[in-house]
Amino acid sequence: MKGQTYRQTIRNHLATAYLLTEEKIDTVLPAFLDTLLTHMRRLEKNLEENDLELLAESGHVLKGALLNLGLHELAEMAHAIERCCTAPAAVAELESRVARLKAEIASFTRQVPR
């Protein structure tokens, strides 16, 4: 999905699930996106520190934040990261999964992935 499509999905979700007006969405969306980026940075930090317990927790929190924005596909990616933390055979996949999720989030938060 492209960044603009993600943004439209978020706007539609906020309007239908929370009954927000376009003006209210314009007001709250920057804070929602900032929070999402904070959660993403925490996820990356936990990965760098190889703290699987905190990484799983960060994946769970990020999943919830993405669901609150109506981004079910990305929430499933965060959930997969959460699950990988408890499956020894899947731990090797964590770095690539986190990088992919970061790139997807960057596409609509206008942040360039590192």
C-alpha cells in the first residue's frame, strides 16, 4: 500500500469508527502519527538491544496503535513481530520484519527509513 492510501485509510477509519469530522481529524492526526513513530522507535531500540521480552511488548503496543488507526495489515505485521519473539526458530526473521514495518510506516508519516 502506498503512503497516500494509508493516510486515506486512516482518515476513513477515524471518521467512521470515532465519528470525527474532517477538521477534528486534521487536528488529531499529527499527534497520532507522532505516537506511532514513538512506538516504532521503541520497537527498533528493543531490537538493537536484543531484548526479546520488551520487543514482544513493543510489537503488541504498536499493533494496538495501528488498529486504532484502522491499519489492519500493518497491525498483523506488528503481531508477527510479537510472535517471532517467542519462537526461537523465527528470531532470525526479526530484523527484516522490523525493517519492513518501519518502511511501511515511514511511507505515510513522511519519515525516511534509516
